Amino acid sequence: MCEVGHGSGHALRRVIGMMNRLTLARSAVAMHHWGRSVAEMFAAMAALIAPIVEATAKKQARRVQPVETTAPREAGEPIMAIVSIKSQQVTFYDAEGWILRAPVSTGIKGRETPAGVFAILEKDKDHRSTMYDDAWMPNMQRITWNGLALHGGPLPGYAASHGCVRMPYGFAEKLFDKTRIGMRVIISPVDAVPVNFSHPTLSHFVPKAEIIADAPANAERLARDAAEAAKAADEAKKTAVAAARESAPLAASLRKLERFKARADAERVSANKALAAARTDQAKAKAEDRKQKAVAKAAELETQLDTAKADAKSKFDAASTAKEAAKAAQTKKGDLAKAALDAKLALEPFSIYISRATQTLYVRRNTHKPAPDGGGEVFAATIEVPVTIRDPGKPLGTHVFTAVARNDAGLRWTAVTIENGDDAKNALGRITIPKEVLDRIAPAALPRSSIVVSDEPLSEETNYRTEFVAVLSDQPQGGFITRKPSKVLVADETGLDYGNPQGNDGFGFFFQHSPNPYPSNTRRGGGQFFPPMQRSWW
């Protein structure tokens, strides 16, 4: 891994020099007499110097480990982090270049930290592992739900973790409040750095000034309108419930009066029949009296029923009106909530992932909604469409293109390559992004938006609680922990789908959503997608 240092090589060179002199001095006669002894001497000396060489190499390797460094300028917001497995180093970058650098300790053999593309999913200031004997993982920043995170930890000078990326304790603490959910984390098997990058494809991503300028005020206004609509909907619901409660006894009273009126009418009919059947004056008088009473009773009840109906109608109408008003308020609440979410998403950078393995383009944005089973926020699967790749049998490599800042041309981009295939320019040039996708997202492109191009399919760790996760299939992945997956919960108490919050894709109702928004990883697990893990197991 590292070459032997000068100071530590002196003893080794003396031993080798001795061996060379012995070799030059020996003659055929000497070899005849001393051949066996010389061979034994060489074997003993080799055995003697082997531990010295090994110890020297380890000592030198530790001596050249990177040190914690801060850029000699004012740092901006971190946009990405690049972990080099080769150099055991992490570097954080803002729009202008690197800002923080520190040594790390990645996964040991058999529990290697997977190389690939990730993002911060959750942050926990004082995290304790529930898998590794309550191990303290301070200032934890999770990058998968399957056992990987950045956190403070001991650094022995070489790979020693179970898959996580350990950083110096103080460095992890200093960094914790500077990052945000969704920040890109790239883990590279080799040393990789972002380089300034331009390409005709990227020239399409030009934010419209009026959209960008109006977005914050629009988001604030719609959030306020949505809150007011939610309050109004609650009040309308209360009014409707109260009106329904008030009108409910009236309906029972009307039904009771209608029964009494029906009985009175039946008695009147019976009295008429009795009068008609009477043969004597006495019977006729009795029947006539019965008839008059029945008629009077029926008339009285009819009057009571008409009055009750008139009184009840206004209350029934009020209850019906309140019910319709509650429905309208609920609809308005939903519409404004969706509009507010659209506006909020418009302030978020998008992520695009283009896979040669699946010939598909995916788009995601952070919704800032908590996952229904806890543990982070939901990253909405907004767009999933086929994409055309020229020479699809030829590798693209893995490249991450990031919009780091605005400029006169639109956006300034960088490129990071962590797996060679085609070079970054050629790889991007071989891809034709559908025009309808560009028309939707290009005008709303923001700094921190990114495009990942890779030969790999989306990893099975990509789910409704993650940004894109893609790992390099030619690198060891022992740091992933596989356990029985938890049940995927897709709706909260409002019935809204968390895989597609508010039924919205973040760019309007244009694209057809995939019935299976979680692409399978054909590289691992037989292509089976595993739902997300519970947050507490690692």
C-alpha cells in the first residue's frame, strides 16, 4: 500500500548488502564445500528480515496517513463528500472546491464499505448502535438504511470498521451541523476529485429567472394559504358535525309524528266505516262521535307535522349546506396542500439517475415529509422513463455531474468519475434525455442538482426513504447488512401515498408513475427488491 521509508530501509539495505557480498565472494570451491551452509544462512537471514520488512511497511503506512485539513478560505455550504477507500480519506466540497479533509477508517475485509453513490438520509447527534454492542457512533450521518453511515470513531490508520466510514471525533462534530439531508456522498475505490465540466446536454438546464425568483415567495404564500385552508376545513367540519347533530333529533321527531298521523288517519277511516254500518240511531250517534274525534285528531296531528316539517327543513338545509361546505373546504385544503408541496419542491434540487443496465432515467426530490415508519424523510420517485443510450453494450462508467452554482450561462457543473468505462464527456454524449423530461425539470434546475450516469442498476437499498443508491458491482460490498426486511408502509393517517406524496411528482401531473417505483438490482439477491429496514437495528 505504501513504500518503505528511507530511515527504516537502512538496516534492510545493510542485510541485503551483506548477502550480495557473500554471493560475489563465493567460488566454485566454496560452493562445493559450503553450499549447504550458505543455503541455510540465506534461509535464516530471510526469516530474520521478514518481520522487519513487514513492521517497517506498516509503520511507514501509518506515518503517511492523511491529516485533518481546512481550506485557507471561507467555506460555503457543503455540496458533496468524496470518500477515498484507497487513501482512507474524506473530502468535503462546496461550490468553489474542497473545504474540509480528514482521515477515515472504512470497512475491513469481508465488511468492506461499498463503493458507489449515496446521500445523507438521517442525522443523529448521539447515535448508539443496536447491533454492535451499543457502540457509540456520535454525529452519525446515515447514507443507507442497510448499515452504512458517516460518524465519529477511532482511527487506527487503516480500514477497521464494519462498513461505516469513521471520521475523527472532532471533525465529525464540526461537520454535523454543516450538512443537510440529501447531500451527495460518493465513496470511491480510488482517489477522485470533482473537475469543472461543460457539455451540450447540460446547457439545457437553464433556470428561468422568474421561476427561481418567485419560488421562495410563492412557497411561503402557498404554505400560509394551505395552513389557513386546513384551519378552515377543520372549522367547517366542526360546523357540519354540529348541524348534523342538531338535525338528527328532528328527523326522529318527524318520524314519530308521521306514525301518529298515520294512526289517526286509520282511525278516521275506521270511524267512517262504522258510521256507514250503523243501523240504529244510537249506533249512528256513537259512530258519528267517534268520527268527529278521529277527524279532529288527524287534523291536529297534520298541523303538528306540517309545523315540525317547516321547522326541521331550515335545520336540514343548514346541515346539508354545512356538509357541502365541509366537503368544499376539504377539497380546497387538499389542493392547496398539493400546491404548497409543489412550491416547496421547486426550492429543492433534483437528482437524476441514468442506468445503462435498465435503460431508464429516474428523477427524485426530497419531500421533507417524515417517513411513516420513522427514520428520515421521504424522497419522492418523481419521474421514471425509458432513455436512449447509444452503443448500449459499451460501458459508460460511473460519473456524477453536479450543478454547484449559477453563472451567466445557467449553471456551473463539476464531474466526478469513480469507475472507468467511457470518459465523462463521451458517456453523457451517448445519452438522449427525453425532451418532455428536459422541458419539465430544466427550467427549475437549482444548484446542488445532480445527474448520475452509471452502468449499474439502482441498488436494492434505493427505496422510499432514500435518495438514489448505486454501488459498483466490481467492488466488494461486505459492509451491507442484510436482515429480514420490514413491511413497507406507503400511507399515513391522511391516506396520502408516501411513495408519491400528495399524488404529485414534483413537476405536475404529466408523467405516468411506475406501478413498481423501486427498481430491482439484478446484481444482488436474484434481482429482488428488499423493502427498507427498520431504523433501530444497526
